[in-house]
Amino acid sequence: MARRSAVIPVNGRAGTRCSDRFLAGLVDASAVTFVTHVHPDPDSLASMMGLAFLVESRLGKPTRLTRDGPISRAENVAMVDLLDIDLVPIEEASFEKGEVLVMVDSQPGTGRHSVCPEVPLYAVIDHHDTPGELAEVAFVDIRRTLGATSSLVTSYLMEQTLSPPWRLATALLYGIETELAGYPREASSLDDGALIWLYPLADKDLVARIRNARLPQTYFGCFLQALQSSFIYDRLIISWVNELPQPELAAEVVDFLIRFEEVDWAVCAGVYQDQLILSVRAAVEDAHAGAMLKQVVGSMGRAGGHDRRAGGTIPLPSTAATAIEQVQGELRRRLLKALHIDECRGQRLVSLREMLQNLQT
Ligand SMILES: [Mn+2]
């Protein structure tokens, strides 16, 4: 919800709807640049596209979408390619006077944001639980009960009776769908309303093609490594991946492991360059996974997320095996404590004997 100014007229008409207030605050901007969290996902990509379309259609202002860090998950690469999404690497963006930033699917200070500090951040539009630094932001619309930021953006288009072209409708539909894919669904009636509205406008064949994107060989090697280094501690499974070929694989590993019937929590901690990438999934309601991980990581790094999904990063002091083991040990100890699991020796998901037998046959 807009926090500062109450009602600002749009095109001479007093608007009380969120989309009117969002647009009203942009009338003096020369251009709008959209930013989001590191390694943008379908929800953040579609949210940027949707708001850019809104700003261009209603205000006629130039817009651009940015990306912070590479996009490497196969489905996300396919989405960018097939929908021809134009993204400026944030480190290459230069800004002129009068330009403003709009942040979607993330909040300032909750993750890595390599955004130029001199450019004013006008708005934050998000659905994450983890609170960010919002004191200086004029327009804030954060709805924690929503499954996807793309649903919120779709509701702005619905308010403005702006029918999205097929490319945008496809992006928004896929953005919402990916966020609601887990069980139990983290969805509200606004998410379902947005899906129904978008469905006839989207290219469903293209959505299916993105969802079933072809996978590189490294994907399978990473999964083998993840399964071989998964340890069960009561209702928690932790997978330690020594070398993630790309950072987004940590999330794919936990999406897979959380389906294990004997656990309620799945954690993947994988080494990527000089960082430990963390991803968490919970199979129980009111898990507060984002808050749990933020507390566990503490000053070691950054973390945040939703009720049943969370992510974070811990910078490694060194990539020497002993240094990594030390961080892993501390993380494991803190996770067990946070989840009230007695300190115990982890049981392998796949026994060493089984692994050796597999190699011999
Ligand atoms: Mn999201």
C-alpha cells in the first residue's frame, strides 16, 4: 500500500486504486528502470515486464529491465530466450537525472542488490515475508499473503483494464505458476483470479516448452553429488554440494528432496565460487522458513524468504576444504538448534555400501 501521499489525481481524475497511486508518483520521472533480486526468477522477470508495460501504456515513459547476476536455471534461460526479454546487466546501466528505480519481488537490504545508490528508489512491490529497509521509499505495496508478485502486477493491469499482449500474459502466467508449484500451495484468491484472467491470453504451448526446458549434463552430475551427500537429522535433510555448477541448482535440489516422505525440512548448502548458497523448503504450514533461515544465518551472511521457501548466501572466508567444513559445521549446529532437533550424527540418504555397490555393477 502507498504509505506517503494519499490520493494523487491521475489524468485529472482522483485515483484511490493502488495502480493509480503507483502511476501518479511517476509523472515527473524521465524514465523508469526496474530492478529485482540477484539471479532473477520467472516471478521477478514477469513483474518487471508487467509494470514496464503499465508505465509505457499509461504514461508513455521509457522503461528498462535489469538483471543482477546471471540467469542460469534452464527454465529461466528458456523463458528469457523464448519470450525475448531484453535485460540490461545492472552493472552496465548508467543513469541520467530524473530517472527512478522500481524494485519488484525483493526489498532493499534483504539480498544482494548491486544498485547505484545515487538513483532514487521510488517504489517497492513485493510479496516476501522478510522485511526490508523501506523508510525512504515513497510507494510501497507489499502483500505477504500473495503467492506471487506477478499476481499483484496482474491486478494493476486488471484495475487499469489493460489487456496484456500474449508475450507478457505468458510471462505473468508462468511467473505465477512457478511460485505456486509447491504443496501446500502458497496462494490467495488474488493469485487464482490473476491466473484465470491471464489463461486465455497466454501461449500455453510456450509455457509447457519453458517448463520442460532441456537440461545440461552438469545438472545430472550435481544431482548425483547432492544425493550422495545428503544426511538425515530427524525431520531434516541437509544436502552438502561441494561444487554447484550454477547457484540456482540449490533450489532445485531442495524442491526434489522435500518430497522425501520422512522429512519436513530440506536444506541444500552448495559451494558456488566463494559463497555457500543456501536453499530451504518446508513441508509443514506456518514453518516461517524465511525468518528461520535469516536467524540461522545471522551475521554470517544474508537470508530471507517465505513461509515454506527460503534462500540465502554465506560468503566463505576461504575455499580451502577446512574453511568450508568449519562454516558447514556451524550452519548444521545452528539449523538443528533452530528446528529443535537434538545434536545427532546424520544418517546418509544413500548408504556408502549402496554407492559402492552401484559403482561395481
Ligand atoms: Mn516471487
